[in-house]
Amino acid sequence: MPALDHVLTALSDPTRRAIVERLSRGPARVTTVAEPFDMSLVAVSKHVRVLERAGLVRRARRGREHTLTLDARPLRRVAQWTWRYEQFWNARLDRLEGLFSKKGRRS
């Protein structure tokens, strides 16, 4: 499975995030995925290749037609990594809430 760095780098671009969002609704041809973007098909294909290297997109070729499918498994690694920081911030906020409630009782 690709490194977390590759997945985060791939998701750092808004165009690539939009492609992932589109593919979350089901497989689509490359030309269909490219339609909403104000860029060439070659430029969209470069974004797709970054997503493929990150393991987020799979491409099937049938003749001249290329169909893209989302593979969300690498997103699980991102979720696991961010979950640790959610726990960190929840603990911090719980302590802050405790400080405020102690201060409120003193008043």
C-alpha cells in the first residue's frame, strides 16, 4: 500500500479532491471526470496519475476508453492517522472544560 505521504500529497490539491469526490459516486470515464474542470484533458490526466500512484484511483482500459474507480482503502490510513490527533484535541478540550467548571464553582 502506498505511503501515507503519497496519499496526503495527492489529497493536498483541490482538483484531485474533487476527482476523488466525483469517483465516490461510482466509476466514470476519464473524459467525464474532466468535464467540470477548466483545464485540458492532459492536465486532468496528470492529476489522475498522482491519484493512481497514491493508490486512490484504479484505471481500467477497454480499447480507447479509460474508466476510473475510487479505491478508498488508503483513506482509512489517513483517517487512522488523524484520529490520534482528534483524541489529543478532545483530551485538551476536556481539560479546558474542567478548568472553566472549577473556576465557575469558585465565583
